Amino acid sequence: MIRRRFSDDGLNLLLTENDSRKLTRYEYISNTDRVDKKYVRIAEKIFEREFYDYDANGILIKKVHDNGTQIARGSLEGVPKDILQ
């Protein structure tokens, strides 16, 4: 069974999905429905991350997907060197 939690701010944004094996968490740019970052955890360890960048009009211009182990966007801990090249 998949459990989902949504925001209660009127936007009803998906915040988490949990299938009892992995937890996917979504964070949004304040007061919008635009995803800022998404990360997936198994056993409290992050193993997949996505970061999103938008232009001034809110159009997605860049999506970064990696297997870093930290929440911070700038952290490259856990990302293999061959992916960084």
C-alpha cells in the first residue's frame, strides 16, 4: 500500500509517498506548485535526488538527477566521479 501526504495550504501538493520500502519526499518553491527538489530514501539513506531550476516565467529550464546522499543541492557526496564529468 502506498501512503501519500499532501500539503494543507490550499495547493494540495504531494509532500511524501511511502510504500513501506522507500520514502519519496518533494519540496516546492514557496507559494508555488513548482518542485524545487525531490529525494528518495531507503532505510533513512538518500539514494536518489532531483533538483529543478526555473526561469523568471516559471518554465522548467534544468533538471539535475543524481544519486547523491545529502539533501543539500551543492553536495556531491555519494555521486560517482564518472557522473560528475
